[in-house]
Amino acid sequence: MRQLALSDEILLSIEKPARYIGNEVNSVKKDPSKVDIRFAMCFPDVYEIGMSHMGMSILYDMFNRRDDIYCERAFSPWVDLDRIMRKEKIPLFALESQEPLKYFDFLGITLQYEMCYTNVLQLLDLSQIPLLAKDRTEEHPFVIGGGPCATNPEPLADFFDLFYIGEGETVYFELMEVYKEHKKSGGLRVEFLEKAAEIPGIYVPAFYDVTYDEKGFITSFVKNNPHAKDSIQRQMVVDVSNTYYPKAPVVPYIKVTQDRVVLEIQRGCIRGCRFCQAGMIYRPNRERNVEMLKEYARTMLKNTGHEEISLSSLSSSDYDDLKELVYFLIDEFGSKNVNISLPSLRIDAFALDVMKKVQDIRKSSLTFAPEAGSQRLRNVINKGLSEEQILKGASDAFNGGWTKVKLYFMLGLPTETEEDIKGIAWLSDKIARKYYEIPKEDRTGRCQITASSSFFVPKPFTPFQWAPMNTKKEFLDKAKIVNQEMKSQLNSKSLRYNWHEADLTVLEGFLARGDRKAGRVLLEVYKNGALYDSWSEHFHNEIWMNAFESTGVDLDFYTFRERDLDEVLPWDFIDIEVTKKFLQLEWERAKAEKETPHCKEKCSGCGAFSYQGGVCLESKN
């Protein structure tokens, strides 16, 4: 029996020791001495969050299908264990073998959310690996980053040896083959990075130099190594029905955020919401074959023992075979007490019919995401949802027996006016009125409308990447306007309102559009104790504000100003197929309050032409 990295005494002294012991159902066991490559798949957040991430599960399964690769998992230790590991100098370890990550060949760190960046440094620090890539030697693993935040890798450029840009199922094995040859020949660290830099989708930050003018604007981004590419092409899976997907995902011992079987029904989105990064970087829309999904549903439920299955997608209602798949799941598993979760549905007659069959309506609530309070602003963001559709959906839901509705909005969107802001309260009240139109004797209790506001963050590779962002004060002032307006509505007793943390949002915006100078701030805040910034109880804004002052990095410059269309952006060297020209056109259409049809209505010429089939039928010729 293998020796655990943590003693019984330590495990008994910390919260949720099951986060660190491994041995879960379907976890992979291999003999490390019989593989060529050891890959640590790392998630910079606590176990319960990381184990709910489908991308990590896909890559874990994909790597471990090969006999020559052993992929193991590691997560950010919670703050209690973090303190013990630092005090006792215990190196961070992998769950499967309990062996230190510093002896692995690769640390693959998934980048899902900007406010987890201090946890990225924690993973490196606790692994006893130098934080800065330039300080690593031949003895250290290669640190590679991937995930949606890697579409602007520059704030983390100094800490990573390389980045994988795009979907992981495409060229990772090519990279591993190059590494096997490198390891066999005993080459130098830089020689492997040079070979890796020639592979599509692989970005080696050390092979590029950035220059700035006296105002802080980027003047050039140029290669300093002949093996580096002029631009990095985003990698994309063409046939999502015939690629890697886990039939036996790992089943945690403890309850995690997504404690269910997750079935990804499609990748990408046809909608084109202008604030949505995922909708742009995962273009074009690619659907999985419905028969493949039925088979996977049976197999995954059997192999995990889960009692719930969730259909994952950016917009599930747009999946062509949704009715067939959902009714199959109801017929096949409904009698076996398997719950069916359907996120990202548009509330229409079909959705309500399905929800009646799979939910206990006395306990559930329905979710609408209008995003903006007024139709004008929904046109600006290209939401493709009218007030009439929202109110009809709510009316149908109330008549169907639902009494609770959750509404999701954003504050701080481009061109926003006070009328748009108050519109959040007005729309919430209009929805409540639909409930009280039902005769009193037919109602099932008091209705509850809960409206929530997040604060808008401009993201790279969206039409709003040039947009200014609100300050903390502006965000909070707008939230107060909504809150006051809610209290003045006719149905105020049925309305609740809450909002996100403004200071956290401002920092997310800084890191989302930052360049390499942002890394200075990140290193400074980490050294001064910042960790788990995405968790409210552990976030300390003053550490960040002090870091901006001590490093001389101007928060306002990176966050609150509007970018010029001809400005060099830190991520311009990455090609996601969607063209900058298209994004600029969409930015202009937003300011003109013009909607753009979704992909199934009309091709808008976004540039995602390399995919032949599905929705996107255009050609580069």
C-alpha cells in the first residue's frame, strides 16, 4: 500500500481530508516507473470546484488512455492545509501517487477565471518550483497553461514555460511525442521549447519581446527566436462526436459543485452575444451526434452511480436534437429516479413541458437571463431576446405552477443609461405582475422574483474588448439605483435584489485585458498574502491596491478607458479565426443599437470558416 503524502495526524486536523487522499472510484492507477511521461493536471482552486470541471475530466481521460503517459490530478490546497504545508515544507503532491509534483515532466494548469491567478502561483510555490519561468532549470517540470483565460496569456507570461491555445483534444499528443524524443536524447530545456513552439497552438512567451511607448501603449510584439511563429492559431476539434470524452469519470468521495454526470451536447454557440467570450472563442457551433450522447448517458450513469445527469452547453435550446435526447432520458431513466438537469434553456413551451416532467415544481425555480433591463440595451448586447418573449415565458411558467423566478442582469454595459438601469426593476415588476394576473384561487402561494446583477467585464476576443469599464463607485451607484427602484415597485414584496462584489470585478477586468506588466502586480500581491481571491471571505482588496502603488502599474490605464480600434492589444498575436474586422464591426453595430442575426438565421461572416459542416458552411475562398 502506498504511503500518503500527509500523515494521519495532519489529515485529522484539516477540513475535508478526502480532498487530498485520492483513490476515488474510476481514478486511474499506473506504475510510474513504466511510463515515459508524467503529467500533473492542476486546477488552481479547491478540489470541489476543480472536480466539477469537464475540461479537466476530458484531458485526464484522454492522457490516461495511453500506456506511456500517466496523468494525475492536483488542486489548490485549502487555506488550512496551505499553512501546514508551508510550515512543514511539504511539497504539493498528486492525488493518484501522492508523489511531489516537482518530479513530474509537466504541470498542466487550467485557467478558467482570472481571480484564480494567485492560486496559480500557490500551485507553483507549494510544488517548490520557481515562480518565474526564467529561473527554472533542467531539473524542473515544464509548466503549461490552457483554458479560456489562455486567450490572453500575457498577465501570466512570466510564470509559464508554454501555453496551449484552444481545445485540448487536438495537438497535445503531438507535443507529448516531441517531449518523448527530447527526453530520450537528453536535450536542453530551451531545445524542447523551440520544438514545441513550432507546433500549432503552442505559445512560448520567452520567445517574444514586448516594447512600450512612454504612455504605456504596446508598440511592438516581436519574435526573438527563429522557431517561434508570427501568430498562434487557436486549436479546435472539428468532429466533436468522434473525439475524446470520458465514459467513466472520477467519482469524488465528497460532494462537489457538479455532483452529477455531465454530458456536453455541443460546443460553441450560434447566438453572438457581444459580451460573451465563450461564444466567440468556441466558434463555430458543433453538435454531438444524438445517438452517441444516448450511449454515453447510459454508460456514464452505469460507471458512476450518479443520480443526476446534466446537459452541458452554452445554449442548450439551440441543439437540433434536444427534444429527442431529453425525451429519451426521461423514458430511459425517469423511472430509475435519475434527475435530469437542463441548464441554458430558453423558457418556451417545450422547456416548461420537460421541466414539469423532471422537476418537483414546489421546490424548483426557473431562471431567465435577460442581461439588460431595457430592450434598447438588449439590442446593444445582441441578446436576441425580446421583452415580449420574456414576459410570455414567465406567464407560461406561472400558469404551469412555478412561483419562483431568478433573473440575471449585468450592470455597466456599454452605452448604459439611467433608464436602462431602472429597467431592471421595471422588468422584474412586470414579470411579477404576470403572476398576479392569475386568479387568486388558482395561485399556489406568493411569487418570488430574485434579480441578481453581475458587473460587466470587457473580455478579449469579444466586440466589447475595446469598451471602457465602470469604476467600483460607478458600479455600486448603479446597484443602489436598482435597489431603490425595486422598493418603489407595485409588487416590491415579491422582489429581491442582490449584486456582485464591485472591487473583485474591477480586478477581473484588469487581469482580463492586462499585458505582461500585470504579472508584476500579481507577483507582488501573492508575496503579500493574496490567495483564493475568488472567495469573498479570503479576498483582500487593499493588498491589490497597495501592489498597484508599489509596482507603479496604473489600474486606470488597463481597466477604465476605451481602447482605440487601431491600438495594439496584448492578445493580437493569437488567431481565433473570428476576425478582428468582424469584432470591430460588431462594436460599431452595438453603439448603433443594431442586432446581428444568429448563425442559423444568416451567416454574419465572422471568419470561423475552417470548420466545414454544421452551421458554418462558408469557405475562405
